[in-house]
Amino acid sequence: MSVNYCIFPIAALRNAPYNLVRLELIQFKIRAHNVRGWGDYSDPNTSGVTVKTEPDQMAVPTNGPLTDEYRIDVFWTALATPQNGDSDIISYNL
């Protein structure tokens, strides 16, 4: 069985011992392993992957003018870069 990927939590890169900061380039090298052992490491990557973060805390939403005893009209300000952690927001939970 061949595994062509690995999963490394971005939070681990932001904490010790790496302490990478937002938008810092993540450089990595890889090497292969088979029954005969480990191969040499590749050269490090030079582009394409940067540190991203979780979105900032949202501002407190406000009641809209259509709020009544049967419905809640809610307004909020969508997060934009850099408050969105430099990633697209894919959903909001109310």
C-alpha cells in the first residue's frame, strides 16, 4: 500500500518548537521509504504553502428591524483577510 500524503496540523507549526507566524512560508522536505530503507530527502519547497490561522472572533451580531416575537432578523459583519485567517469562510453558525 502506498501513502502519497501526510496530515500535519497547522496548529503544531504555530506552536513550539516551530513558532511560525501567519503568512510565513512553510518549507518542507520529503523522502521515500520502502523495504530497503529510506531514500534521500528532497530539496525544500520554495513556494505555495503558507501558515494560515483560525478566523478571529466575530463581532456581536445585532437585531435587525424585522425582529419580532416570531422571527429574529440578524446582521453581522463578514470577516475578511486577515481576520478570516487568510482562508475563505465556508460557513457561519448562529
